[in-house]
Amino acid sequence: MAITRLKRKERKNSTVVKQRKAKIKLLTKTPVIKKVDLEELRKQSNPSVVEKVKEKVTEVADAVKKTVKKIADKE
């Protein structure tokens, strides 16, 4: 009996392996995030901008608390 080769299946299997290798290579290629000194970043950044952002965040948080309180009172 003659042996037949499954050419299409062989091609598919090799493609799957190549794609897997490429994906692993891409994932290992990404740089690792290094530890960042937050104090140094704060010194470098503009303090007035940081304060403005903090104020806006507290305003939004207060608005959310008020809304939640209103909803809780309605129930």
C-alpha cells in the first residue's frame, strides 16, 4: 500500500506553529515597566496643574456622593 501525505493538514499545522512562535516573540519583545520614583515625578511636574487636578477630582467625587445619596433617599 502506498502512503499518502496530507499536504493541506501539514500546511495548516506549520502555519499554526509559525503564528504561535510569532505571537510569543511579540509578547516577549515588549519592554518591562521599570520602577518609577513618584516623588521625583512630582518634583518635575508643575505643582499648580497637580493641585487643579486634585480639586477637580474632589469636586467630581462630591458630586457622585450627592447623587448616590439622592438615589438612596428615593428608595
